[in-house]
Amino acid sequence: MSDETRTATLSLHGGDDVEPLGLVIAYHRDERFEGSARMVQAGENLILGRNCTSFVPGAWNDSRVSRRHVAVARLGSELTLRDLDSRNGTFVDSHRIARGPLKPGQVLSVGRVVMVATRFPIKAPRRIQSEMVGVSTALMSALELVDRVAQREIPVLILGESGVGKELIAKQVHERSKRAGRFVPVNCAGVPDSLLQDELFGHVRGAFSGAETARRGLVDEARRGTLFLDEIGDASLSLQGSMLRLLQDREVRAIGSDRTTTVDVRFVAATNAKLADAVREGSFREDLYARLNRIVVRIPPLRERREDIMPLARHFAREFAGRRLRFDFALGQAMVLHDWPGNARALQGIVERLVIEQEGEETLTAPTWLAEELAMHARKGDTPIPEATPQARREVDGEELRALLKRHGGKVTAVASELGIGRNTLYRWLRKYSIDLDDYREPES
């Protein structure tokens, strides 16, 4: 049998004694290849390169990829890499390596294909239609759970860092529940307790100074619908007591009233806090936590599902520009490598800035400010992302440059974008190799 073993069906089932591990394409110049996954079987030696036929044939047609570029092997409980004397090198987390381990979560770059090593679930989740954009099994698993529990009356608790899209998940719970009422969000953080009580439960006329008319509360507005308690972990102990009574009795009493009314409301709560720790510290009621902690949907941060970064970035660019835009290799690789502490919200801000600054361009490129911007928002211990890795800045030889010019009809912008360099650098290389652009441009009709 050759080094490149026969294709393994992506069943996501590993052996009984080893964890399923493999690769997911996180960035590709052709976005159709993004999200393609390949599990590496125990004892397998997978050869990636232009001759590769067992992992997305066609994805490796890149002038920077050697015919036999790198071997990915499964030894016991880990993946290992061995560069096969490739011309342009193999990079793990932007560092060139000859051989070594590849751990789950690390980023592997081969030519202009960027992959993420990942743990596969024992059972592949089904694809779920959602406003949440992504291809990762972690996201699909969360959406699959939402689909299963949406039409049950049990409360749902959504956990995740700021910016991961907890409100979008809450809306999906509401939409799939098919409840007739509204989706009503309530932010439990940063609002004085007295005001929040009034917001939630309303008041009768004359309940306090200035209460000249009665006011319905948000709980009442959510009748037959869903009440979304955002950042429930930041609610005061007093508000927590009111919420506990509401969940237990399904009754609401407006401020200043001596009458309670029953409400039909579905409860969905979300927080970025560790509620179990808050209970131990005494800042969150244990009885309320027990009520909420029935169905828990966890949304992992982007750094734990890097294969979702580029689908999200392309989505934001398309929304903001009103058309489909491409991302060059240096930019795509930098985005996949970054940890995104602000998650999708931070990614959206960066993409919108890129679209504004490069208005009219069909391909977004990595500007000089990107490395500084990403480093400024990096977590403690993050590796700053360079404007482009050494792989993207290495100089091509005259033969490869002529081949690229021929393929792109002598278009300088297209060639520079594919190489991840500026136009001035490309012109310098043209002078070095005495290449005349007119030899590759199509004659005018």
C-alpha cells in the first residue's frame, strides 16, 4: 500500500481506545473548500500535496504546494507531522517546522491552505439551518440541542463568552418553539434594581412619585412568547428572588398592586459568568441556579472553533459590502490564527473596517494596521499575528512568476493578491527577472 492510504469515510467514529482526530480546512482561496473535514485513522499516513486524492481533490492545486508536501500520521492519541522536503515549507501556528506533533486547536498551513487540527465527535451532528454562521461540529451540536428542546416548556440556559451570539441562539429557541407571542429580551446587567423590577413587572398608577399612568411590564408583553434574560449572572440577589418566584409560580404582580396574574411565558437565560462559581461565592442563588440549569446550551468561543472564523468573516463582508468579497491568503491566515477574545462581535468590527478602507476592491488584503490591532486585543499569552507569515512573503522564482502571470493574463493586482504581496514588491520582482508584462497581457481588440 502507498504512503497515501485509501480514503477513509468521514463517519466520525474512531476506535474504542483512541480519540477521533483529524483536519478541517479553515481557509482556502476558494471558499467552497472551507469546512471540508478529514479524520485521520489510527496508523494512517496521510500525504498532503498536489498529488493528494484522499482529502478534497482539487483543493491542493496551488503553486506553493509541492506534489508531496507533508505527511500527517496518527500515532496513538496524537497527530504528528513530517515535512517531505517541500519547497515552501510546512507551518504550525505560523512557525515553520520539519517534524513534530500537531495538537487539537493548532493551525496547519500548507501552501495557501489553512487547516485546523480538531477532535471529532463520536457522532456527527446534522446540519441545522440557523442565523448562526459556521461549519464546526461544536456549533452544529449546540444547534441540534436547541432543535431538540425548543418545543418543550423547560427553561434553557445559554452559556458563552461575550460576543459568541447567545441572543441569536435564544431567538432560535423561540422561533423553533412556535409560540405565538413575542421574543422579549431583558438585559439584567448594568440597570439599577428598582428600574429593572419596574421594567419586568410594570406598575400601577400612583405606585410611586411620577407614576401618573399604569405601565405593562416586559413579562406581561412576553405572554405566550419567550422572555430572554440576558446576562442573568449579573442580576442582583433581589431580582434573582423575584425571578425565582416567577419561574416557580408563573405569577406576576405589578409594583404597587395587590393583585397577581398568571402568565404563560417560556424562559431562556444567558450569561458569560460561571454560575456554579457564583453559587459557591454566594452571589447567585442556588435555588434559581437549579431552576435554570436544566437544559444547558454551551457556545464555544471562536478560538475553540477556528473553522467558523472565515465563514463568519465572509458573511460580515457580504452583509456590509452588499456583494461577495474574497480574502487573500495573508488576511485569511491571520484571521484563523487569532484568538478573537471579543468573538464574532470583534471579528465583525475588523471586517467592516476592512470593507470601508478597501471599498471597490474585490479581494480584501491584510493592511499594515492589522497586526497591531489584533495584538492589541490579544489575550495574555497570545502570539501577535504578523501582517503575513514568512510563507506569504517568500520570494518566488522567475519560472513560478511567469506561470502566475500567464494564468492571470498579466494582471498585476491578481498576481500580487495570490502571492500575498504588494504591487510594488511584485514590480521589483518583475525587474529582477527581466519580465515584461506586455508578454502576458491579452491584446486589445
